[in-house]
Amino acid sequence: MKKLDYKGYFFIAPFFAIFLVFNIYPVLLTFYYTFTSYEGYGTPEFIGLTNYIRIFSDTYFYEAFFNTWKIWGLNFALQLGIALLLAALFSDLRFKIKGLGFFRAIFYLPNLITISSVAILFSIMLDWRHGSVNMFLQQIGIISEPINWLNQPVTAQVSVALILTWMWFGYTFIVLMAGVSGIPGELYEAALIDGANRWQTFVHITLPLLKPIMLYVMITSLIGGLQLFDLPMLITDGLGAPEGSLNTMVLYLYNQAFRYNNYGYAATIAYALFLITVIFSAITFKSMYRKSVKE
């Protein structure tokens, strides 16, 4: 009988040790904290399901939940719409647009800028007294009085959504164009010969064959959108101003843990966010998958 050589386990042991210490252990410890009242020091006090009961009646959590969906929803609709429009233009044989590599680099460039730099840049641009956005809109006659973009709930949410769209539509465009490049060119040529217009070509060829890529984009965007934290944190006071309109779920979690030292409840919010992400990702995947199967 052949003897097993266990030397290989010594080579993979460091990876598993690091994975257990820095990945599995924090997840399990966070789950334990959800059943405790813990301020970050001393011994956690076991309180059972109190944190879970609290989260169902927490109006601030619901506010953060809906704020996150509003910002992500507007951002994703604009992001996907712009990326699809650009993908349709660049894949249209009638336009024959050249320099795709150059445009990819230009569109993706905002994604390479650090979020802190983006927050500072747009805080200056959206300043209601001296910001360039108000000055430009006043000069071309769209507005007569300066708009305080970051001090009104609706305009603050719209501003953050537009900034995120500017940052991420280039990535979505690149992913969609990768999908378009996989569509056989003969389909577009046949549609052109048969007299199909641009809209018909897009609806009946490009869009159906891009559905798997769009599903990937939607799920990854949903996961990232539900974790929205850095831009709302940096662009205002870090508490979700104005009037709590930028108080997202992760920002609420962060403030509960590190501003109010309520680690037990913050851990519960973290697990609630995890469950929400899993549920909505599964719903999105199943709905998109069923449509593609039926078609």
C-alpha cells in the first residue's frame, strides 16, 4: 500500500492559518457580538436576541436602508443606461467609431482616482457660494439662484448618485463592450443587409446576448451599492447630513460602532446587511435567469 506524503500540508498551512485568523475568526466573533452588549472594552454582556429585536423597530436603520436603495438605484440606472448607449454606438457598423482603446481609458479614468480626492473635488465644485457647478448653470441661464446641492436631502442624494455614476460607468462600459466583442459580427451584418434599423439591431441582437453580462454587472453593482460608505462619509459631516438623507447602512453601522461604541448592535447591522445582500442578489439572479431561459 502506497504511503501518503504529508509534506505538502506544510506548504499550504500558512495560507489556512492566515485565512482562519483574519477571515473566519472575525466573522464568527462578529456573530457572537450580535448577542451581546459590548462597548469595545471589558467583557461583553450576553443579552440574547435583544439586538435582533431592536433592529426591526429601529427607524434609523430603515431610513438608512431606503437611503441606500435610492442612491444606488439612481446611480445604477444612469450608469447602465450610459454604458449601454455607448456600447450600442461603438458596436454599430454604420458609425464605425475608431479609437475604442482611447475611449476605454478615458471613461475608466475616474475609477482610478481615490475616493477622498473625488470627495474633495466635488465638495468644492458643488459649493453653493463659489462652486463651479452653480456658476456654470447660472451663466447658461438654467438657474437664477445658487443651489445648495449638499445641504438639501433630495439634491444631496442626487449629487452622490451622479458622482458614483461618473466614477463607475466606465467600468460598466468596458465590461459590456467585452460582451459585445463576443457577439458574432455576422449577426450585425445580416441585420444591416435585412434593413434593420439601429433600434431593432440593439433590441433584438445586442440586448438579448448581453443579458448574462448585465446580470453580472447588476449583482456586483448591487453588492457594492449596499456597502456605500466612503463618499457619503467624506462629502458631508459623516453623520448622514443633510437631515439623514446620506445616512447609508454601512455609515450607520460605522457610527454605531466607532462613534457610539455600540459594537454589539453594529455587529447585528453587519449581519442584517449581509442577509439583505444575499437575498436581493438571489432574487436578481433568479429573475434574470428565468427571463433568459424563457426567451
